[in-house]
Amino acid sequence: MKIAIIGAGITGLSAAYELSKKGHKVAIFERSQYSGGLGSYIKVKNNHIERFYHHFFTSHAYIKDMAKEFGIKDRLKFYKVKTGIYEKNKIYPFSSPLDLLKFSPLSLIDRLRCGITLAFLKAVPVPLPILDAISARNWIRKYAGHKVYEKVWGPLLEGKFSKFADKIPALWLWGRIRGRSLKLGYFDGSVKILFDKFTEEIKKRKGVIKLGTEIREIKSVKNGVLIKEKSIEHKFDKAIITTVSPIANLLAKNGFSHKFRSSLNSINHLGAICLILELKHSIQSQYWLNICDKKSPVLVMVEHTNMLDKKYYGGRSIVYLANYLHRNDKQFKISDEEVLKQYVSILKKLNKNYANSWIIKSHISRIPRAQTIFKTGSLELLPPIKLPSSNLYMVNIDMMYPFDRDINQGIGLGKKVANLI
């Protein structure tokens, strides 16, 4: 069959690879000038690094399987890293149960309650509908206590989801905790190694990847699908859309009921602004630092070179500073200069010796739809892979719930839609 795939992110590439292995002719259409989506990358000295921070867990079976299948297993390495919480002008290690027991902003009883709830979420083997029916805020307050919510989870949920925080299901929190591991994985040479292999294998099987190509509409017709690219129309047997659901709704011109279109349009997303700094010196010792300060311009700091050695980046410290904002928020539209000014203001609080003269280079990336805003009852509201429109399929970040969106989940969805077809 001839199969069109809209979007060259990890899900689109995974689906294309699996389908091409089965002998189908695939064509990927990507609006951007590069593939990868949230997994795309930039060059730093003689290496590459993701525009939006990435790492893998030891539980990420799809990642490990693809590394083995592509012959790059030796390039995927796992590191023991430090994580921490910044709260009231102090950095607290938060990598182990012992760190939690030493977390002085909470009383001993609250530390124990926090540990028990984390252990429970980690131990539950399958997604429980009961956790989908209650908000994370209410669940944490009920079982871990108000102080645990106020000091740990509240600032993170509210920092990430802002006014939507009270609707986020406890099951989403389970998905964040369940598969986490003490060691984090990363490819030598960045995730580019993996994306290059997908691209190479797809092209080897006569697949086509068309970058800088915007699809205007998709129509189901008898025995196929019509894909319109500007004034050019392509005929395929089937098509897979990997964009978020509201965009898929705009592209698909027939076959959807009003009710189904309303369900797709009801899915909302947060955008992300991520700053990468190439610095002369390190800021602090944690790899991942949650910023539990409501006044902070960023939600998280990831000091990448506290996981990988600086030698891979010409001796430079690589720091990510990121925040989630709704695409309609005025803060999402501020200039790159203002983003840089706002975001680096946190660094002086983290390291009193920091000065802007430490900055060698900065990179700012924005994406309008990076995180699906889930709400209680989301398990029953997940969009179907096989769409009502004939010969049309959809896989995207909206369908990764209750797990957090990541490359491992993207590969899994690509395999799933390919097997279904």
C-alpha cells in the first residue's frame, strides 16, 4: 500500500519504519525544515544536543529495543544522576529516600507520608481508573497531606499547568512516577543518532521524507485518501496524522461528525519555551532541579553536563531553563531577548558567583503545543487511533496518557498504528 504520514516526529518516523519493513511505500510530510519535532536538535561545538531536554529511563523498552535493532546499543549509556528541589533560596537533594527523610521544609511525619504515597504510585503496576477520577491535587492532599502538596507537588503542578493544575488527574502523576529509574539514559551524540537511523532505514526501503512541506487538507475518497499540498494533490491508500488532535481536525475535511470534531477540539495544550545556555562554568551540582518558587520565571533547570562530561561540548557547561505556558499567554510571545533576561535571573539565586559574562552562547526554542492538558476522566476521552473517516488514522501526544509524552511512548504509538494498518 501507499501510505502518507503527516509529521516527521518520532511517532511518524516509527510508523514509517515499521510499515516500510512490511513492504509498504511510505511518504512523510513535515512542515518544518527538520525532522524530530520535540526531539529535534542543534549543534554545540562538535556535538549535538536536543532543543528540548531528553533522557531515558531503564524501563524504556522501546528505546532499548530500537537501539539494539539499529546496532547502536553501545551508544546508549545510563548514568546515575542527582536531582534536587529549589525551595526558599536553597537547593535540597531529592534523589533517594534518604534525601526525602532529610528534606527539612517538611515535618518528619509529612516526609514519611510523602514517601509512602510515592512508593504506592511506584508499586501500582497498571493504571487504576480510580486515580483517573480524582485530581492529583485532591489525591495528594488527602493521602500525603496539605504540606506535601504546598512544598513539593503544588508548585510543580501549578508551575507546569497554571490555572489548569486543579484538573490534572492523579493518574497522570502515576504515569510520571511509575517508570522512573535512578539511572538515566542518553545516546552518545544525542538523540540525533536514533533519528538518523530511522531516516536511513526508511530511505533504504524507498520511503520518502519531504521536509518544509505543509499539508493543507486531507480527504477520504473511495479506496483511498487525497492529500493536498499547496496546489498539488497526492493519492494514497491510507494516511496517518501525527499532529495534535485539534490540528488533525482542521486537516481532515470529511467523515467526522459534529460530536467527534467537538471532542477533538476540546483537547487543549500548553506550549513550552526552552533556553539552552553554553556557559564557561557550572551552576550547581544537580542534573535535574525542580524550581519550587512561584515567582521563578522557569519551572525546571537541567544542567546537562552534570550527566555528560563537559568534554563532549568543548569544555562548556550546558544548561536548560524551561517553562510551560499556554500559547495564548502574552509571555509566550515576548522576544528572545526578554526570555533570556527573565530566565537567567534565576541563576544568581542558584549560584551567587554567576555573572552574565559566563554565557558563551544561548539558544531559544518555542513550541506552541508541547504538553496535553489532561483532566479527570481522560481515560474514557482518549481519541481512537482509527478515525471515523475512511482509511485515516491518528497517533499523537494526546494518546500517551496516562504516561508522560516522551520518545519511548512515541515509538510505541508508531508501532501500534503500523500493526493496526
